[in-house]
Amino acid sequence: MWRIRSAEELCRSGGESSNGAPPGTPQPVVDLLNREINAALDEPAIRQRIAALGAIALQGDAGQFGAMLAAETESWRRIVESTSVHKEGGARSDRRLSIAPPAAL
């Protein structure tokens, strides 16, 4: 069973937290969510709480978020392909990464 971790748990564990909407979400809904989340991130109390967790609040729109995700995916694809890290499993909840020991020199 999936368990969704809070932003606090993600920040404390060195993870990342982001907000996104499912594919097909009407653009006016995406725009509203984006406006409201960015407005919340402008609040000093929220920024202080995020900073206290050791995180950085990044603001932007759906296009910027999509571009960042595409760049991160490509970056990590290159890293994985250049190492001995292999994806195992099929179903999303069943995926694991394994790291083979480096070859002897």
C-alpha cells in the first residue's frame, strides 16, 4: 500500500516535494492551483516554515515545472545509463534499484 509522506518528512529525509495535477486537468484549474500555491509561498510564515525544514521554496508555472521535470529526468537517465545501476521490476510499486559493485581495476 502506498503511503504519501508529508512535505516535512520529505525535507527532513533529503527528498523533494512538488505539486502537480493529473493529465487532463482543465487549464483554468491548473492556473488557479498555481496562483494559490504561489500566493501561499509568498507568505512569510510559510517561507519561514519551509526554511526551518531545510528546504527551498521554488515558484513558477506549469510550463516551468514541466521543463524542470524533463531536464531532471534526462539528467538522471544519463547518470543511470553511465553507471551500474539497473531498474528491476515491472509494476510501479514493485520497482527497485540495484547497484552492482564496481569492476575490479
